[in-house]
Amino acid sequence: MTSIQNNGSSLVDGWMTGWDYWDAGNYWVCSAYDPGYYTLVCSREWADSLVGDSVINVGDSKSKQPNIIVDYCLVGDEGNNEERCGLHYSTYILAIVCTCTSLECLLVFWTGKHFRYDKEAGRVKRRRRTLVTMGDAICDFLYEPDYHISKPSCRVRAVPWLERRHSWFKAVSASTWIVSSILFAIGLALPTVFMSQYVSHLSSIGVNMSLSSIWQMGFKVNSTLIGYSFWRTTNKAVDLIGNILVANSPQVIVSFIYLFFNNILTRQLVADEWTRFLREDGKKTLRVTSPVGLQRSSYFLSLPMKYSIPLTSASVALHWHISQSIFLVQASTFGAGSKGEWLSEFDVSARGYSVLGVISGVSLGAVLVLALVINSFARNFRDIPAGFQLLGMNSAGIGLMCQRPADDTDAYLFPVSIGVVPDRDARTQGRLAFSTYIGLQRPRAGCLYSQPLLVKRGKRVTSGMSRLKRKVIQLVAKLKDFLRGDVREYDVAFDTMN
């Protein structure tokens, strides 16, 4: 077919590739050699392997157009895409983001100013007692202890002090672990399954998806990894918004899952901080939001630096890898030649994918979950009864433990610890409470103390042991004291707790 037979034109077939998939743009080169219709991607390697006369097919699967032998190709002037680079943005989306960010800043400023001082504090200007951290709650209860606390979730009972070792895993309830594990599994499984199917599809159509090829593709836009909207409309704004929502939805989902991850770690660290008040290495000052006296300020990122810095860095890295796994792609169309005009009517919004980004993102997420599980079983609370580590996350438990001696009025300003103080109950050897007493003793194993106990919903308060077992523990403690020469009168009546 010559140009004379084609009305003086050498163009056999042509179209605008605005809506076509990027990897189908050169399909005409290999169309005559495809055993099906768009069953294989016309890659550079396949095109170079074609020998003999060049043949193209200008038809489709339904038409019966003959194959055409091509003598030579005419190539027009190449356009310089680097001169066509520009800043793409949506005015409406930009306005929404700026408005929300400004509102957030105003709310933060107002909150900090409003709660900086207590309006009712008078001339002393005492800071408002904000309850943000566990230290804030302890400070508040020590400042104004409530000696008549009665909560269904916690009760004071006289029970022996049983020292055991518990992993950090037990600082979080079973329901929290189950829900979090399900979310972690879904967050790791979904992208893995979808990308595995996508890689399998690409391999079936002739794309090299070996590890070396995936590494060479990197995080950049690849023509074979472009996905268009699940719908097609004539409204470009709708297509743009749709692709933005799809491309950014994984960020929202991961942020939601991160709340559960952070919740588990925060509970474990709060429980660890609570149990440290029992240690014999000295009293500790309270870590509060607005410190006064000898109090310490709360952590800058709500967690200790050895946890917050790696966790924040890992979170930033995870969100970055997600942004490189699925992202918005804006395709602009220009006419042929170096001076081709911008054909905006053929512009299209799409989504780009990166197999390397998905692999690295899923791998990093799996490492974070694995590190959390390992840390939960590797770290331990030592020499505490079962459930004691959970009191620091229960307001009633904190309030009951903060029933300090009446004359220890400034305890909230100074270093404190949990120890044995005198108790009105003659059956016990004291009760557990925060105090600044110099001679404050740590509770001893087997001794009977009045102490807060958490109550499970729908169950009675129990000591977790039989009467005989408690009796044996008490006798063993009595024998130990006798052998140490610490002879005292024992007249203990055990509470059945039932």
C-alpha cells in the first residue's frame, strides 16, 4: 500500500493514546505476531526479536483487515518532554487541605492557651490538673485523695503478696490482641495477595517479573504498571478525585492500624512505668504534663525516646513506601512533533503501581509486627502479683493506690514509690499506697496486705487461690520471718473474697 494509493498519505493507521493503556501504545508493532488480541505486551525485547519483513495489523479481533508489509518507517520530530514539566495541582483540593490545616492549628493554639492555667485557681495561678498521662492521674489523686472510692472495676482486699514474672504480653487484654492481630494480618495479606495476582498476570503476558527486573524497575512509573479508574466518566474532576481517593486509601488504613499498634506498645510502657514504682532502686518523681516542684515533664513524643524515635522513623518510612507503592499519575497528551500543542481533551488521570514499593512496604510492616510480638514476650514484669501491672491503666486502681497517709500532704511534688503503709485493718501487715516516707518498705512475698484488685466484668472479686493455698503461703512467710529473727505476732483471719 503506497502513499499514492492512500490519498498521498503514508499514515496507515493512527489514534490518540489518551485513554489507552500505556503499555498498549506500541502494540501495533507486534500486533501481527500476537496469537490472540492484547494477550502479550509488545516489549522492546520482543520487537527486536522479530525477523524478516515487518508486518503490522491495522484491524482488531472482530475486523478482517489484512496484514500489511511495511517497507520502512517515517519518524517525525521528537518532542522534548523535559520542557513540558510543570506543577500539577487541584485548586479545590488545595483549598480543602489548607482550610483543614489552619483549623487544626487554631484548635491546638486555643487548647494550649485555655488549659495553661486554671481560671479558678485565684492568685496562686496553679496549673490546671490535666489528665493526659498516668503521672497526671497519680498527681491528681495524691493532691486530693479520695478515701471513699467505690468502683465496680476495682476493690481493696486483703490478699497475700505473690511475686511472679509476667511478660509484657499480659499488659494488654486478650480482646485487644485478637482485634489487633486480625487487623495486622489483613493489612499484610491484602496487598500481598493483590500484588501477587498482578505479578502473575504480568508474567503471563510476557513481562519479565524476576527479582532483578523488579529491582531495576524501582519506584518510578512503569508503563506496564498503570491502572485507570474502575469507572470512566466524561468529568475529569470526578476521575481525578476517584484516583486520589484510591491512591491514598492505603495511607488512611495503615494510619488506623497504627493506632492499635501504638495502643499495645503504650499500654505495655505504662504498665512498665507503674511497676517501676515498686523497685528498690529508689523513689521516682512523677512524670506529668505540666510539672511543678520536682516533677518531671512527660515524654516529648508520649513514649520514651528509645521507643518513640525508632517507632516514628519506622512509621515515616512505612508511609513513604506506601506512597511509592500506589500513587496518582497524570498523563498529558501532546501533538506530534517538537512543537506539538497540548491536547488537554485527551489528558487522563490514572494510578501507578510499584511492585518493589509493595514488597518493601509489606516487608517493613511485617518486621514492625514481628518486633512488637518479640518485644512483648522478651520483656518481663518481675516480682509482682498477677494483674498488678494493669492497675496503672485503671483510674479506680490508681485512685485506691494513691490513698496516701494523711500527713504526707505534699507527696505529689516529691519522689514517691509504692510501699507498705499502716492500715486500719488489724488482720493485715499494712496496705499498699504511694508515699514519700523515708522508711517505706517494699511488700514482701507471702505477707498479707490490703491492696487494690481488678474485678473482671460479671465476676466476683477473688484472690485467685484457695483458702488452703493462702494458708500455706502465710505459714511459709511466718517461718521465713522467724528464721530471720523477725518475730512478730500473727493473728490473721483470711477473707474468703466470695
